[in-house]
Amino acid sequence: MALITFLENYKTAFALERLDYIKSIFSDDALIITGRVVRKVNVENPMLGTTEYVVYNRQNKETYMNNLQRSFDNKEYVNLKFSNIRITKMMKGDNPNIYGIQI
């Protein structure tokens, strides 16, 4: 239930462009991986349709926050939609309360 509440707060922070909240939830040494779907059209034979693939971008917290600020500045709104949520409890390290969330 706590993770569902966290994800709803995260989604709301994007809708309200609350960079202060978003910044507060990431560790200073976080590795943030974002992705976007790219559609490639077969120019020689459009009847074959398009091919979709995901391009991933690895960022540290500072780079992610700068890119997010730019995104908020350039868009009227940002609406997050979650699907295929996967939560993994990290078993390594000193802190057993670290989780990875893939959305």
C-alpha cells in the first residue's frame, strides 16, 4: 500500500510540476534510467509497417532534474501513466529497505 501511495504522489508531482518533491525522493547518487519508444518506418516499403524499439537513457540525479525542468518548461503538461509495474527488493548492501521500481 505504501508503494502504491508513493507512485500516486509521484504521478501528482509530475502533474503539478513539483520539482522540489521529485528531487527529494531520489538519492544524490541515484542512477535514473528513462526510456522512450521510437518508431522506425520502412521507407523503401511502407506496407511493411513500422518497427518499434525502446531507447534507454542513463542519467544521474542532476542531469535528470535538469532535463525534467526543461521538459516542464517546454510542455503544457506532463501526464504519467503507469503500466507493467515491477517492484524488486534489493538484497545486497547494508540497507535491507531499498527497493527498485520499474514502471
